[in-house]
Amino acid sequence: MSLLVITVGLFSLGLYGVLTRRDLVAILASIEVMLGSATLLLVGLAAAGTPVGAHEGAVEATGVMVIVLAAAEAAVGLALVISVARRFKTTRVDELAEVKG
Amino acid sequence: MTLASIIFALLGVVAVSGAVVTVFARDVSRMAMGLGAFLLAVAGFFVYWGATFLGVVQLFVYIGGVLVLMIFAIMLVHRSPDGSPLLETRHDVAALAVAGGLFFMVVMALRGVVPDSVNQGIESGPAELTEAFLGPMLTHFEMGGVLLLAVLVSVVVILGGDDR
Amino acid sequence: MSGFLDSGWSVVMLPLALAVVVAVSGRLLGRLTPAVAIVAPVWVLAYGALSLVEGVHGSARADSVEWLTIGGAGGLTVGWAVDGLTAVMLVVVGLVAALVVMFSAGYMHGENGLPRYYAALCLFTAAMSMLVVADGLVGLFIGWELVGTCSYLLIGFWFTRPAAAKAAVKAFLTTRVGDVGLLLALALLWREVGDLSYSAVFAAAPSLAPGIVTAASLLLLVGAVGKSAQFPLQIWLPDAMEGPTTVSALIHAATMVAAGVFLVARAWPLFSLSSEALAVTLAIGGVTAVGAAAAALVQSDIKKVLAYSTISQLGFMFAALGVGAWGAAIFHLVTHAAFKALLFLGSGSVIHGSGTQELEEMGGLFRKMPVTGTTWLIGAGALAGLPPLAGFFSKDEILHDVAGAEPMWAAILFGASLMTAFYIARTTRLAFFDVYRGSGHPHEGGWSMRIPLIILAAFAGGLGFAAASVADVVGAHQGSLDLRIALASTLFAVAGLLAGWKVAGIDHPAFARPSFERLASLMRTGWGADTLVERAVLSPVIGVSRVLYDFVDRRVVDGIAEGAAPGARGLGRVFTSLQSGDAQWYATMLGAGAVALLALVSYVGRGL
């Protein structure tokens, strides 16, 4: 129960951050929290003896894939943030919404 | 209270407080530290559960890579003239309701599926991981490689464009 | 050989593939198009013929695939099964379609849009094969709808002619009324049985409530009536003559319109349990047989004569079904396919040669078109029921069976066959004998048109002797030839022929006397069925539409429309706040949707 509550709680916390943070960088950070909590649940399930994946090593391999995806997402996201910051001199989504292109 | 449950609780507290700081901190550097704490705790969970390799990867890629990248971005972005790099958060009832609702729904839905105690640990190590990646999950592996290449190219395209 | 016969889907798939090929590369193929298109029906013919040679009793070969899964109640399967009835139908479809394609090479030569024409013919072959080889009502329904679509496409082949376009729509809509009945029958049987394959439905039929069986049978009958142009849904078939004559021969004489008879014969185990449904079938068949025959007496258009004749002959088949003689109905279906396709193709040859469809502008064509004339005479004799031509045997069997069960209806059918002989004799004399009244230079068509006529004439002449084997193959008992009935019907036929011949001789060029004119004009319009439909169906619909327009559209809709602007402005204000361009607000909505879905699945979904 505690594993479930902690990981889902972390996920919801990250979601709340994504929905309320007004700065692109902070939104990215919140997304990292969501991804991390999802991986945590996956690995935790395997550690609790629930069969995950069709073969040995699948759990860790999937975890590695998530980390790789998260890294890729962070790289592209931050590149976009920097590009946006250069062009509009701000990274706040509410200000960006008013700029509109 | 066993040692295991103490470690579990400790890591849990660190992860949750790190996440809370990440989501609510107004100061940029504190947010980065909170994220770092969260990621470290996740890596700690991995190691504690026996997925040592995964923990190490988490440490390297996240703490070594993503966090540094993020700090870089913060430094680049927040060069505000008045020197107050504060992060705005517009707290929102709707967002709270959505996040809370999701929490409730998912917990209720997975209640019977997720076991109470994490006691078994993960036996597979890097050897099995390698076998998985070079065997049944070879496609995933290759796709990951292609994705990273695409990321490399797209970052260059995004940032290389209009450098004045 | 058995490998070939095991590939039952090929009778659907190959024509389908050829339809695509012809449609796509028709321009490239050019004059070779008919040669490519004919492969489809020939394949079907070969399959059916080989099945017959191998001998099929009961459901010999079958295969099915799961098509759709609905809830937990099991899936809709679509399969094929070839038994005697199917094999006979495949032979009929393949043979007539092949000959029609061959005939078309000459008849349709030089028309625009020929790839479309041949593609539609191939598609029709595929659909008709689907209809007959299906092992359940689902497959039958798919084929059923597809043949209707092909019929629509082909009636409207000359879509630039308003009459053709209108006729196509009329045919489509009228048969659609029947299709609704068929669909409802499927729904009812699905609810009651939970499986729509013939075997399951027929196995479950005896244990169903009698009311359900009657309802299902009657709904199936509605579908059959629509497809086979029986009373009261007969009005589309005469108009369908706007299509090319070849199409009339294939679709509106030999195959598609016979699908209704096929359906009832197929669903015989269901119909046999409901005496009410059988009584209705008999009544519909009898009324149609005599009414359409009467309408055919006075037509001035050679194709219209044949159209009413087809309706009338299908009525004979329905009457036979109504007394339980489904073997006789199928046998008449087979012989009718041969002689009516022959007559239609003959009329096509006449139209091709003389350039008109009006009987008044023909006459004396026998000398100018000897092949067409000779084969026409055989077809006409078969239709009239002269021994030993095919129609004599099949019609006799029907009359015999009906007379044994319902003498009153048998008398009516005798009247209808008297009229049949009358109208075909009249038409024959007007078209082929006496002096030529037209202004063209009638000539025989090319060999591609003559050969199909000769082949069909051979079948129309000789098929009658196959009565026993057809009955044996489809698994029906064959009634013995009753000499009294045979004699009576022959006498009726001869009397009708003589009378028709005489009337055609004294009556032209004035086709009807003034005193007779009122009744004749009523009959010429098919007993005013179109006017009746207009008064009884269209006018009320239009009236209601007008009321709806005046009230609902003018008052309510326009009122709403005029009140819409202020309302929209107010709503807009509400919605602009929702659509702020704020991505996070959108994300929140997305999350709310996800939560709602989760709640739906985990709480409401359980109860379902």
C-alpha cells in the first residue's frame, strides 16, 4: 500500500506542478518528477515479486529505456526553453501566451 | 519496525519532500536542489531494491546529466535585470482537483494489484539486462539509439538557428 | 480439383480483384476489357459446375472467419458454405454473367465509361457470389446490399440521362425499404438466437416462440419482396429498364431479382414453421403474378413487357414458395434465368439492330435478324410454357404444387399463365413479323452478340429435362408431372398464344380501342402503382415536410437562428475564458478528462 501511495502521490504532485507552474523550466522539472515516480512504481512492482515483462532483465531494461527517454525529453525541452527565452526574453507561459508568435 | 521499513520510510520522505520542493519552491536554485534530492531518492530506491545498475544509471544520467543541464538552463534563462529569479506558481483549485482526483482514482484502481510489502528484491543484474537488450528487446535498444540521434540533431537545429 | 473447390472465397475475391483491376486499368486494357472482365463470371461458373460434378449433398464444403466480436455474446462470423442450392445458383450467376459480358462486347461497343461498366459487372458478380455462398445471414446481407449498389450503379450507367438517374435512385430507395425489413430480421434473430449462421438459426428455429418465427419470416419476406420486385414493392423494376439492356438481362431478370426467391428457399426451415408467413408469401406471389402479367399485356416498350413479365414470373416462384414447393421455385428460377436472359439479350439485339425500344417501330425483324428471331421464338415458347421447352416443365411443377395445396390460387396462376402466353405472342408478332414499320436498317449484331443468344437458347430449350437432377441436387422432392395439369396448361398456353397473335395482328397500329383505352392506360402504368405511391406515400411525406418547414423551420429554427447571435455572443464569452491560449489550462482539462474516464471505467463500467 505504501509503495502505491508514495509513487502515485509523487506522480500527482508532479502533475500539479505541471498544471500550475508558470515557468517553462519549472514545468520541465515537474515532468521529471512524474517520469521518476512512474519508473519507481515499475521497479517497485518487480521488486515486490509481481512479474513485470516477459523475461528476466525486462524490468531493468525498461527502466533504462525510461531514463533514456526522460533524458532525451529533457534535452529537447531545455533546448526549446533556451530558444524561446532568446526570442521572447521570457520563459513564463502566461507571458508567452500573450505574445502569440 | 524493521530496518527495511525504516530505510523505505526514509527514502520515501526524501523523495516526497524533494518533489514538494520541486513543485512549490519559488527560488530557482532551491527547486533544482529539490529535484536533485528527489532523483537521488529514486536512485536510492533502485539500489535498495537490488536494481543496482539502474540506480547507477539514474545517478549518472539524471544527477550528472539532467540536473546539470537544468542548472545551466536556469543560469541562461534567468538573467533578469532586477536580479530576482523567482518562479511564479499560480495555484489553482482546478489543478488541485485534477491532481487529487487522479491520485484517488489510480490508487483505488491499482489497490488490489500492487502488493503491500516490497520484500523480494530484484535478482536480475547487468548480465540479464544485457541479454534482454541484445535479445528480445533489441528493437527497443535500437529505437533508443535512433531517438538519441534524433534528439542530438533536433537540439542542434533548435539552438543553432538564430544565434545573433 | 478439391483444392480448387476448397477455396470458396475465390468466387468472391477473384471477381472483386478483377473489378478493381478493370476499374483502374480499363483505359489501358481498351478493347481487351471484356476479355479480362469475363474471367470473373467464368471462374464462378467453373466453381459452381465443378461443385455439381463432384456432387454436393447437404453442406459439403465450408469455412468461416470471425468478423466482429460484439460484447460477450460471441462474434459475427462470415463464412462460405457450398451445398447443392449454392452450386446451382453459382452456375446460373456465372453462366448468365459470362454471356452478358460477352454480349456486352458487341452491344456496348463504343460507349463512354466502359471501364466503369465492366468493373461494376465484376463487382456485381462478386456480390452475387457472396450472397449465395455465404453460410449465414450476415454474409448474405453484405452481398445483398452490394448487389443493390451495383444495380444502382448500372441502372444509372447513362447517368447524364435524367430518367436513368431517377430510375437508379428509385430502384435503390424502393429496395432499401425491403432491406430495412431484412436488417430487422437479422436483428431479431440475433437477439433470439445469438448467432446468424444458417445452421445455428435453423437449429434454433423449432424452439423459438411461434410469434418470433412468424415475425422473423415476415421480415425476411419484406427483404425478399423488395429485392424481387414483388407487390407492393414492384414499382422500381419497370423503371430499372433505363439501364443498358445487358444489365437488365443479368441483374433485373436472371440473378439479383431472383435473390429474394433464393433467400426464402434458403430460409425454408424458418418459413416452414410459420403457416402465416407462407400464406402471405403465396398471396403476394399470386397477386404479383397476375397483376404484372396483366400490365405486360399492353406495354408498348419491348423492355417494359419483359420487365413486367419478370415480375410476374417471380410472382410464380413466390407462389410456389408459399405452398412449400421451394424446389419447384428454384427450378423455375433456373429456367427463368435462362429464358428471360435470352429474351432480354434478344431484345437488346433488336434494340441494337433497329435503334428503338418501341414495338410500334418494329415489325418484320425475323427476316432481317434470323438468329435473334429464332432464339427469341425459343425463349418466348419457354416463357409461354410450350412443351418441351424449359418453362413448360418448371411452370407445370409450380402449377401442380399450388393446385395440390390451394386450388383457388392455382386458378389465378392459370389466368396469369394465359396472359403470359398472350403478351409474349403479341410482342413477338409486333416485333418480328408482319411488315417493318420503323425507319432504320435493322441488322444482326456481331458474333459476340449471337453466340450468347444461341447458348441461352440451348438452355431455354433443354433445361426442362434437368428437372429431376436440379431437384436432386438442391435436395427437394420433385413432384411428378401431372398429365392433367400439363395438358391444361399447354392448352392455356396455346390459347393465349393464338389470342395474343390475333390481337397483335388486328390491333396495330392503333394499339387499343378507345373503349378499352382507360383500362389499358391504367395497366400500362402498372396499375397506376406509381401514382398510388405518389398519393399514398410521397404526398403525405411532402405534406408533412411542408408543415415541418412552415412551422419547425420557419418558426423554431429561424427563431433559434435569429436568437442565435446574442446567444452566441454570451456563450462566446463563456468559451473564450475556456480557450485562453493557456496551455496549462488545456492540460488541466485533459487531466480532468482522464480522471473522468478513470472514474467511468472503474465505477460505472463495473455495472455494465
